[in-house]
Amino acid sequence: MAACSGEMLLQALVSCAGTTLAAVAVSMGLQMQAATVKAVGRMDFRGTMGVSRETPVGMTDIQLLFSLQTDAPKDTVSKLVQLTERYCVVLRTLTGDCTVRSEIIS
């Protein structure tokens, strides 16, 4: 079964957050034994499928989950996650003020 667009959005978020996490960890000089990033999105498919006009289309809630194995202190790990959230392009686009415009070009 092919991934739906909502799943692809979550995959993009996880990919960006994981890449950003790794770069920030290197910048901070942190040694990581393992790191896993997961995203869980909630949506009501009645909106997407056009079953209910009152139901929003798209995700209404996304939870980003970090499983990090490191000997770093808890406050350092918290800082790592804060900086990852700050510099993750996909996360910042989802939570920021990005303007999306549609245009017919041909």
C-alpha cells in the first residue's frame, strides 16, 4: 500500500528532525549511542475524504518523539532537542507563518 500524503508529511518531518538532531549533536560535541525520531499525527479522515464539511482537512495534532541514548546530562539533552526544534526547517515551516500560494503556469 502506498503512503498517503499525511504519512509523507510525517516522514519529511522525521527526516528533517533526525538530520538536524545529528548536526546539532556534533556541533555541541555530544556523543550519541543511538537516536530515533518518530512522529505521530492525528487527523479525521472524514475531512480529507469529503464526508464532513465541518471536519478539518489535514493533521490537527503532531507529536514528535525523541528516543536518545547518550551519557550527556538531562539538561544537555533537553538543550539538544530545543535546538533541533529551533533549526528543523520542516518543523519551523509547519509551525511558522509560511505563506503558500497556488498559481497556474500553463
